[in-house]
Amino acid sequence: MLFYVVICCPMLSYVILCSMLFCVVLCYSLLPYVILCCPMLFCVVLCCPMLSYVVLCCPMLSYVVLCCSVLSYVVLCCSMLFYVVLCYSVLFCVVLCCPMLFYVVLCCPVLFYVVLCCSVLSYVVLCYSMLSYVVLCCPMLSCVVLCCPMLFCVVLCCPMLFPVLTLTPPPQRELMDLSTIDVILISNYHCMMALPYITEHSGFTGAVYATEPTLQIGRLLMEELVNHMERVPKAQTATCWKNKEIQRLLPGPLKDVAEVWAWKRCYTIQEVNSALSKVQLVGYSQKVELFGAVQVSPLSSGYSLGSSNWIIQSHYEKVSYMSGSSLLTTHPQPMDQSSLKNSDILILTGLTQMPTANPDGMLGEFCSNLAMTIRAGGNVLVPCYSSGVIYDLLECLYQFIDSANLGSTPFYFISPIANSSLEFSQIFAEWLCHNKQSKVYLPEPPFPHAELIQTNKLKHYPSIHGDFSSEFRQPCVVFTGHPSLRFGDVVHFMELWGRSSLNTIIFTEPDFSYLDALAPYQPLAMKCVYCPIDTRLNFHQVSKLLKEIQPLHVVCPEQYTQPPPAQSHRSDLMLELPAPPLPYRRCSVLSLPFRRRYERIHLLPELAKSLVPSEVKPGVSVATVSGMLQSKDNKHTLMSVPRPPPAAPTKKRKRVAEEPPELLAPKPLLSGAVPLDGFLATLHKHGVSEVKVEETADGHILHLQAEDALIQMEAHATHIVCDNNEPMRTTLRDLVLRFLQKL
């Protein structure tokens, strides 16, 4: 049996022979002293017949022993080796029981030096003899030892620590407490897939607002995700791979994933229903008041059914949030641009991920590759979402089928929500573009895929099982999910068609890298075509839009302010604005450059009747008012000061403290400016002739030398200084008041 092992695995024979050599050293404890005293290996052979047998059986081993100068140098320099060999013979037993550990020692001389020099380490090996069993049962441990020698020492000192290191990384710090959020505004159904994690597991008690199509289609996409997850239930879950030391040994892209400990198990259908029950529906341009402080209203963004941009405004400030938006003529309502004007802050996000790909050109390439594959007798697989771009793809194919002679080719749409998605697209007529809205009144279905279903050119199924298995025929075109190719019915078609070069897979969703999606299926014979159809705004379109709406400040991701790293020379792939935008990074906190300076106050009619306005300049009238300000729910109301009811006459004399305070009339306010020349003329008429005028930065100073007085005239105040001459001060005050208006 040993001969068979040697022939099949020469490396293993080398390890076994080396292990026998150490066994000989163990049995003959005086051998190290003999080796040092007698350099001749022949003497050693004479003293140790078993060693001579080993040398004769394996001449190469003797050559290794003689020629390995590094090993001999370590033996000579480390005198503690012999003490370890003599006192802790169990160490070599571990080596014999686990040849892989000896291989690790040979590959890492530094680690071998540590084993030789540290007698404490020998004691640890003696006490933890189970280490050899751990190494045998877990070969991955040897790889860890090679990559991190320090970790090897930790494992030796405490074997129980190794599983702890893989299971308990330090906790992650969150940016904010989700339970403190007051309102969530959902822009489109692609942005709400994580909503159950917030509403059901974070203590969130706020309000959630979305349009009706966003809610209904988002519900369908969540139900589809849950359905796909429940098809393949897992009895056990693995978490050890999330440890950084193990994750970096995994193949890409798993080793490059950040924050894997933040990954969660998929939610259940009960959590989906509970989360969506908290959503409040709003319509386009509908104003919703939040806590009396601000109003929010959704605007059509033109990206998908019910997709929205949001306006957050008070009476004097306006903030616009522009998410995924499109100026192209597709099935949703066109983008509302005019309502975004006069914004103090515009938060810009959700631009196209494919700025160099023209959606119209991608549609043409999609149809041409589909036609070539079908004519060659192959099948076409289109991994896509169950709502959104698929409506435009079916409409494009409706016009393309007859011209390309593909009338007999079956089209299959496979998804648990296929039927619901196609029906919802037909009933949300008020959320569609004008051309599709007009078809409803004819009456005609807004989308042409209704006709494709009636003529049996398009068939939809909840899964590949059941009716689809009996009605399936090739060549055909299949639309199914998920676009990531990690779950859903698309996995079965990849296994079914991946080995034939006649078949083609066409990627249309820009959210996933097609190379990463195809990585687990390599080698792959089927052709791959990448036609990303992203209708969102590109940099040229958004730059033109910002010039029209002219916000005071633009806040955007840092990636939008610089070209892509792979195309650093493309200045057209970044935002170029007259005023530089305010960039932000992930988990960064920005201070927006505006502050609330005014509040609106409502006057009650009774108080408004008592006002007597005075015109201070043409078109501007001012009135003084005295009242009581009441603030409630961020709304401010000014009402008349209530007068206390007259007290009933009594014979008892009231104390002064019990008498109600007397309401004094407010002092009149002064308005206007004092002209210098007119005021000097008035002073001269009243006998003040010796006046010295000094000009200052804020106005003038008049020195009345004979009266020993000083008048300081500023833009917003006038000061009269007279020392111990009250009649003169009163006279000068009355002269100043002649030029001012009392309010």
C-alpha cells in the first residue's frame, strides 16, 4: 500500500520519509549531539542502523539532508532545539500524525524558527494535542497559517479561538437611527425594494408617501422576489465566509463585496403586506403638509409608471429632489420641468449608468441580434425585470415582428407576476403619456402587447412548470428574471441553452455587470449581447435642464463632478455648471447653504380691522400692530390682546397686586430720513447758527458749538447729546421729528 501511495503521490512519499527521519531523531535522543560532534554522516549511519536503512531506501533524501544548508544552519544556530527535542517529544508526534503541518513548516522557515526557539510553544503543542486533528479535518487552516503566521501562533495557544474569529467580527456603526426618520418619499418602484427592512425591523413609526403605480408595481416586484426565494428554501445558513480573512480567499466578485455583514435574509410576504399598508398614496402635484412646517408634492419624472421627483417647500424656501428622470418619449407621463424652477436647492441623483449608450440605438441592436439568432435556429434569452423596460421592448417587437418575418416565433414571458404586470400597465391610463391616454377613449388598449396576447404571439406563465412545459417550442424568445442570473427561472434556461452557440442571451438592464452575471456559468458557448437600455438623463441632458430651471445650488454625488476613472479624458461625462455643485460621498453629511429667515403669520379679521396703514413710499404702506402671537403645529396666528372682564363692584378694597395690569398704548414708530441741508436750515431759523458738520462712515455729526450740544445722524438712528441742558435737547428732538413720519 505504501508503494502505491508513493507512486500516486511523490510529494506524499517525500513527506513520509522526512517524517521517518524525525522519528529516528526522536528515538535516538543523543543523535543531535552526535551530528554536531561528528560532521560525518557515515558515523551517524553507523550509530543508527535504522537511519542507514532510510538513506539506502531513498538516496535522494540523503542528498536533501546534506545539501539543505538552510536547515542545517537553523539546527546549528538554535541550540534550544535539542532541549525541545529531548523534553517535548510530543512535538514530533504531532508532525508524524499530521504531515501537512510539516509541509507548512518547510514552506515557512520563519514559522519553523519560531517552533524551534520558543520552548513555551512546545509546551502549548503538548497541551493542545488536538491541533493535529484540527489541521487534518480543516485543510483550509494550513492555508491560513501560510498567509498569516501570527494567526498560527494564536491557534496554537487557544484552539477554541479560531471559530470565534470567523463568527464574531466587530459590529458595524450605522450612520443614523432609522427610528428617528419622520417621512420617507419613494421616487419609483425600484427604490422601495428594501422598505420592509425599514418599517418592520428598525422601529420606524413615520409616514411613507408614494404614487399608486409605484405602490402596486413595487408590491408585485417584492412578491416576485419572495416567490423566487421560497422556491429554494435553505435549512441552514452559512455566515463564516463573511469573515474578512476567509472572504479574501473567495473568488471574485465575492471577495470584493463590502459590508457583507449588513446582508439580510429576504423578507416574507407577511412583512411585505405589513410594510405596504403603511404607505399613503399621493397624486402628481398634490400638496401634502408635513407637521405644519413644509409641504411636499410629487412631480412626474418621466422614467417609469408613477415615478416622481419631489418638491419640499415652505412659504419662502424651496428644495427639489430629482431622482431617476427621463426626457425621452416613452410610456410614462413626460417629465414636469417647470415646477422645478426657482429652487433654492436641487438635489440631483439617479442619472444614467450608461452615458455613452443611446437607448434608441440599443433598441435597434436588440432587435437585429434577436432576428439573426432566430433565423439561425437558435433561442433568445432576455433576463429583465417584470415591469418597466419590458413594456417598451414588447412594443418595439410588435412593430418589428412582421418586417423581420418573425410572425411564427413564440414569445414567452415567465414570471410569478407576469399576468399582473401586463394587466396593471393597461389600467393605469392616467399615469401614461398623452398618446397612450388618448387610446383609452377610443377604446383601445394603451400597450400593443394586449394584441400580442390575443393572437398567441406572446404567452405568459408563472413558472417553467405546468402549462409551459407542454406548450414550450423552439426556437423562441424568453423574457424572464432575475437580471442578475442568480435566481429565478433564468437559471434553468442558462443551463438548458448555455452549451449551444446557436443561442443568444441579450442583457438590457444596466443595473448589473453582464460579465459578473455570467461568471458562474463559464465556460459558456451561447453568444452574449450587451444592449443596456437606460432612459434616464445623461450629462448633456441634465446640463441643459439645469440651465433652464436655474437652481441657486446643486447638490450631487461626487462621481458626477469628475469623469470616470477608465475615461479620464472624457470631460463630457461629468457635470459642467457655471457654479460648482456641492458634491457628497456615501455616508457624508452636508450643510445646505440656505437658512429659513421668514415665517408667515396669519392675522385674525378683528385685529386686521383695527390697523391704520401709513404710506411710507409709493406702493408701500406700514401699520403698527399689538397682539398676542399663538404658535401651534408650526402655524403662527396673531390675535388681539384679550381685555380682562370688568370686575364686579365690591365694597372690599383691592390690593395693588390684585389689580389687572393696565394695557398701555404702543409707542409710535418713526419712519423716514432727516435731510442734512433741510435740517441745517431749520436750525438756522431757530437761532442755531454756529454748526460744524463732520462726515463719518455712517452719516454725519453736527457740533453745535454755542449750545455745547452734539447731534449724530446715521442711516437708522439719530442721537442728541446735551449735558445738563434738557430744554435744548427737547427742542432739538422736536426739530428732528418734523422730518420723520409717525406710524
